[in-house]
Amino acid sequence: MKLAFPTQDGETIFSHFGQARFFKVLEVKDGVVVNAELREKEVHLHHEDEPHHEHGGHHSHAMFDLLKDCEVLIAGGMGTPAFNRAQEQGLEVILTGERSIEKALQAYLQGTLHSDLRRVHAH
């Protein structure tokens, strides 16, 4: 199973899905992380001087393309369009106030990480 976390630093969950520079993707087998990678979003690689939004269009597609092999997305918050798109893509979306990727991962694996849908915001 692969889990993705929006992050700026690879250690903490960034508070806004669409504005995070990276996704930390952890592959877990039998409760153990067997692979970890930091995937940089294309929008940040090529368009740092342009505003970027998660409302749809090219940037949104590029963000979700990075998650095609993931089953779970754990984020701090996201807009309604991104939330809907993630679910349409088949991702289990969990929105949490937990900042530590490691703590969120352990809570998820223990079945104690619960999604707070108040963290979905309308634009």
C-alpha cells in the first residue's frame, strides 16, 4: 500500500494540499515502510513564479498524476474540488490536524487516525 502526504520538508504534513511543494510517498508492507520517496510537484518545478490552484485544469491534473499509484492521501486540508477529485481517483482521503508524517502514519496503521471533514474548505 502507498500513502501520500503533502509536505514542504518531508517530515511534516503541510496544512494545504494544493500549496505543498512535495508529496512524501511511503510504501508500507506488513506494517513496515519498505520505500519512501519525495515527489516534487510539476507546478513547483516549472511555474514557481505563477500562481497555482487546485481548482482544476493542468496543475490539478499534474498533482493527481503523481498520486496514481497511491491508495491513501493524508493531508492537513484541501479545497472541495481537490477533495472530490481525490475521491474520484479512488484515493482514501484523510484530513487531519496531526502535523508529523510519522505520527499520522502510525495512527493510520493502528486504525486510530480519523478524518476531519471540517478541513475541506470551499473556494
